[in-house]
Amino acid sequence: MKSHTFLKIATSTLALGAAAAALPAFAQSTGSADFDGDAIIVTGGRINDIVGVRTPDSPKAKVEIGKEFIASQRAGQSVNEIINLVPGVSFTNNDPWGSSGGSFTIRGFDSSRIAQTFDGIPLNDSGNYAVYSNQQVDAEIIETVNVNLGSTDVDTPTAAAVGGTVNINTKVPDDQFGVMTSLSYGDIAAKDSGGEDRSFQRYFAKVETGEFTSIGTKAYFTGSFARNGATFANYGKVQKKQFNTKIYQPIGDNGDFISLSGHYNENRNNFGGSPLRASAFNSDKSSRFYEVAGGIPCTVSQTSVVNSCGTSFERRYNPSNTGNVRLASLFTLTDKLTLSVDAAYQYTKANGGGTTSANEGLYTRAAVFNTTTGALITPAFSGTGNYGGAFYFGRDLNGDGAIGQVTLVQPSQTKTNRYVAIANLSYELNDTNRVRLSYSFDRAHHRQTGAAGFLKANGEPFDVFPVNDPLTDRAGNVLQKRDRDSYATLHQIAGEYRGDFLNDQLTVLVGVRAPFFKRDLTQNCFTTSSGGFVDCVPADQQAAYIAARPYSFNATTGRASGAALPGSRKLDYDKILPNVGAVFKITPEVSIAGSYAKNLSVPSTDALYNAFYFPADSDAAYRVPESSNSFDASLRYSTPVVQASITGWYSKYKNRLVTAYDIDGNGTDTNLGPVKKYGVDASFSVRPVQPLSLYVFGSWIKSEIQNDAVTGSCAATSDIALAGLCYNVAQTDGTTISYLRTAGKRERAAPEWLFGGRAQVDVGDFQFGAQAKYTSDRFLNDINGEVETVTVAGAPKIIAPGGKFKAYTVVDLNVRYNLESLGLAKSQIQLNVSNLFDEYYVGSFSGGLDTLASSTSAFVNFGSPRAISATFIMGF
């Protein structure tokens, strides 16, 4: 019965220090937590006495990070960096402080294949499924972070999580009134970094109300502000402010509750990372710290002849306003029946991108005549709009009396309103058997535009959100470089059975989820290529444009020409996805576990909009979803002194979908066909003596693309052909199909080896911690090309059919001193040093199927340099 289950949980809470390893895993939603028996009402205790990292004894492969470990990391750090010591996880930070984003993978899957949730509510972008690691919740209110490796829970509302889930669980408010503040200061401490303001400051405050009503209502309110200078350039800054609140109302004495939470985060970030393409990255550390091209300060040209002021990468902004309101609840309807309801509303306003040389004149397209008869084929066209990525306003923008070009800011703007609901009804058949029925709903309205705005004389934008006051053409039309409106809707039903057998030696989970995805897409621009390029034409000029650039499609060859009309499409993706798992305790300390899950990943909106170039009913327009079958098998050993786990995993994919983004965030999708991924995750933690805790982990990640990929051409003089990485096959109809040699290659950006660990010593009021992480080499593209020298016409030639970024190791330190002996019981001073040996390496980077290392889209970011910060925490 429910009361019996609660009694067992409460008993475990009292014995947390001795029996932490026996607690069930935290899950994605209130319903999943309750169904798994998780101690959702437990607060204040450490999740693990060994470094704060625990491997739950569950059928699925999971790892949990507790708040003890989180507190040892740098204040303000992104949660994705904090979990970098979890087996299979690889994260590279674009700055040491956690506010500039980075690159994130689990078992080689990028963030678009990982569901990141916040108290059970999805955080991934509803369009391209990306995770924005610089917009995460302040770590001071995180209770645990749960990482599912390669699987989700049956009620997780996700369209793409074939690689795993990361769930951030925030704390329950304290029973007693209290105030906590945290002040941090840090700086880059690497050679050649001086001369610029690269410092970091952060302020955080939390007020706990304690129980302020007779029925136990309690709440907390937090606020934080952080800023830092540019990590590498001599220009730019990052500012972030955040507010959080949670009101918690217990109901009765059996764990039932209602909780209402709020979150708001505001970022104002300059872009930064490095000025280098992949082919230019070398071993010279001194190149990390550089001056922005064009000089600082500068003055934007006030005539109709543009200059470079304001156009550098580092002058771009990536502003975001994000917020959500979250409801969580649990109700015991009878002694056997439990209902949980989670719900949320999320809002996002964000953009990214650079400047453009906008035209004050009109766009013109010449008439086309038959060269034989002289007959008119298509008329001439002249008008305003955005054509081939360039603005044409048809008016004098800068007031100099001449018609030329003007430098404007033109980011890609996104506004999202999202509603999520998850309901679970759980029934205890008896003390050892439970079933649940779940319904999940997720609907996001995704508005994507691209208006332009003016720059100040010094190259800064008047408003980082040009959508607030967009520029218009001579007729008053707001001009856009993109104009898309989409609704992403998920209805998902799921069921799960949990049974305990053989006196709780054997636990079995059997579940199935049935997601029904709908994509309702509206494209307001003309699509001019299968790569998704568009011309955005004002409504009053569209008829003339259609006549000048008529669209045609050859159903036999599948080829299109001209400009496809604006329009709307509705697409449905449905699938039955079973999962099953079991864990068997061979002894109280030793267990074996295994699980199987079928997963589905729906194409992103970028891929679906690209298909607008083809008629909706054609084969060329259909974008197949990615599907996979994933298997895990684990051996675990757990005592209060030693915890160890080794997991082998295997995943087989159909239609492996990967997306590459250029410097402006425009996506290009590739279907790699069948891909096999497999590997091993292992961890070991031990406390040999009371003050010392040790933790080590390792992962081997193997991916094998099964087929060669079709490409546009394989020119004999191209770098890819010279490296022997493509070939041509003549067809019987006289045509030629070109292929890239992807079969047997490793997927790009995925390291093959990850190793690391942490040692921690707690002596009196001091804690000393050291941790290290090794990441093996990674490829820029899926053909695994490298910069090399070949012989052409008897002479050596350097070619760049790709890039291989070398392995690196990063070591971090932390020291914390508890001020209790000085009469400050809830106060500490903490010192953090990241990248102690100032390792120089490539952090995040942009690559594609066959991206050349010399390509303008092959930009790389330096790995974060050595940095030191000190934090003073005071509570009362």
C-alpha cells in the first residue's frame, strides 16, 4: 500500500548515511519518481557518501550527482559542465564560468538527441532540439542531477531523446527561515591573457521563508547576477541575471504535495571563442588571446559605402530571455491509487547572428528571352525584400542622400510559447507489483523571423532585439531574412509495470509509450533550394516575383527549379515504442541489470522546412524519422565503502539524422542511413579511510556508419577526392552518382575514449578536491578527413578534407573552508581552479558531413584556459 511504501522511504531517510546506495533513482517527473519509489520528499541529505556520485541499482543505466558534489564546483557553473564526470558524458565549456555555452554529448550523441528536463519539464528547443547550456538554473537550488544513459522514462515528453536524458531536480524549500548569500570573483590566469578585463563577478542570494502557515506552507526566493569579460578577445562581455522561486504545500503526512515554481533567466552575451578556422588551429598557445579584426574602437561608415566596423564575430550578440512556471503535485486517492500532475508554461525570446551590408536600392532580376525566337520567357522583376540572403530596402536608410549599402544588424530571431502537462495514475496491485498509466502533452508555438536593425556609430546595435523596432522598406513592409511559423505538438500515452520478485531480489520493468507527434509548419518565404535557402518577398510584390521566377518540379527525376511558393504543411510521426528492463540482486552487494528500449527521433523543423522546395506529396519532400533499438547490460557492486559498475551498451539506428550549423545558426541535415553505436561505461568509487574519497570512471564509445553517403559531386581536383574520400559511379542512363566514403567511419565530434576521476579529502573544516578528465581525439566531419600532404603533378600539396582535433586532459582543483569554528555555522570560503595546467585544446566546433577544414563554416572554439575564482558563502 502507499502508506507502507512511504514508511519504507521514511525509514531509509533516517538511515541515509548507511544505506544511501539502496535508495531508488530520481526520475524525470513526479509520477516517475513516485512509481519508482523515489524519496521525492527527502531533502537535506547527501545522495552518496562517496564524492556525491552514485549509480542507482535500477534496470536502466543511470548516474546521479548530488548537491554535495555540485557545491564543490565553481559557483555559477553550468550544470552540463558539472556532470562532465559522469561516464559517457563529454562537455566543453566556451568559457570557464558557464555563461557562454558549449558542446555537449552523451555516448557520442549531441544535445539534440538528449532530453534535458527541469523538474520533469523539457528544456530542449522545440524546433531543433538543442540544449542551451548557458541558460540553466542556478546550481545553489539544485538537489540532484539524474543522467539516464541511452534511455528515457515512459512519460518523458520528448521528440528526439535517443541518446539519454539529463534531469535537473530543484530543492524543496526549508522548514526553517534562513538567508544565504554567495559572492564570487575570478579571473583568467593564463599566459598572455593580461591587458584586458577578463574578470568574473557573481552575486547570489536566497531567502527561505520556512513554514509560514499552520498547514506547513513554505517557499524560497532567489536572485543572481553574473558578468565576465571576453575570455579570449579584446572586446565583449557576458551578463546573466536569474530569479527563481518555489512555493511548496505538503498535503497530509504521506508525501502528497502541491508545488508551484517560477524561473526567469536573462542573458546578454557577445559571441566569442576564436578567430580561427579548423585548418588554422595550431599548437601556439599565444594565439588564444587576440585583438578583434578592424580594431577597437571603430566608427561605422556614415555614407553609403560600408566599412568593417561592427561586423566582426565578437561584436555579435546571443541575447535570450527565458522563463517558465512549473506545477508539480502528488495525490494519494486511495491506499493503492496515486495521481500525479505536472504542468508548465515556458517562454523564450532569443536570437543569434551578425551583421549585413544591406542595400538601399532595389533588387532586380533581368527578363529571360528565348535565344532562338526572342520570345519572353520570364519578365523582369524589381522590388524590395531579402534575396539570396541580402536585404533590399528601396530607400535611403542613413539619410546621406545617396543609394548604396548600409551596415545593419540581422540576427535570427526566435520566440516560443510552450505548454507542457504530464499526468500519471499509479496503482499498487500489492506490496510488490505496481502499474501506471501516463499521458504527456507538449505544444510549442515557434515563431522564427529575421528583421534588421540599425547600428550605433560605434558598431553596437541600438537594440539586441531588432524585432522590437524592425526596419521597413519604402512601403512600410517589415523585411525579413526568414519568416516561419510552426506548432510542434505531442500527445503521448504510456503504460508501465513494475514487479518485485524473489523477496525483492528481482525487479522487472515493462513499459510501452506511444507518441503522436504533429508538426504544423508555415513558410512565408519562397524556398529556392533543397538546402533551405529562401527569398523573402513582401506580399505586395509576390505576384510579380512568381512570374519572374516560376517553379517547376520533374516527378521523374525528382528535381525542382525556380522558387517554391510560400505555404503550410502538416506532418505526423507516430510510433509504438516498447521498453523492458530487469535488475537481479545476486547478493545484497552484487547485482546484474539489463534493459532494452526502442526510440524515435522526429526530424527537426529545419529539415522539414528545407523540404518545402519539393511538392508536399512527392517522395523528395518526405523526411523520415530516426529510429533505434538500444540495449544495456550492467554489473554492479555496492556497499557503504565501495561502489562499482560496468555497463556494456549497443544501439542500432535507422536513418541516423545529423545536423550541422553554420556561424549564423542555419542548419543542414544529413541522413547517414544505418549506424551502429556501442561501448562500455565503467565507474568505481571507494572510501578507504574516513577522510578520503576516490572516484574514477571510463568510457569507450564506438560508432560505425554502415553505408557510403550520396553527395553532389566528386571532382578529381577537390581535397576530398585527392584524399581518396569520394568516388563516382556511372549509371545506365548516362548520369553519375557521387559517394562519400563514410562506411566504417566514426561520427563526427564523438570522442572514442573518456577517462577521469576525483579525489576528495575532508579534514576538519577543510575540503580538498582534485578532478581530471581525459577526452580523446574527435573528427570534424563524417568522412574522418584530416589535414595532410599529397603529391599532385609531382609536387607536394597540403589539403584539408577535414580535421582531427587532438586529445586533451583538464585538471580542476577546489578547496573549501567551513567557518563554523569562527561562529559562522552556515558560511564557507571556497577556491576553484579550472584547467590547472592550462591545457590548450579545441573545445566546441562546427562540422558537417564533409566539411573542409578550410571552410568558413568550420569554425572552432578554444578550450577554456586556466581560471581561478574565490567564493564567500554566508548563511544564517
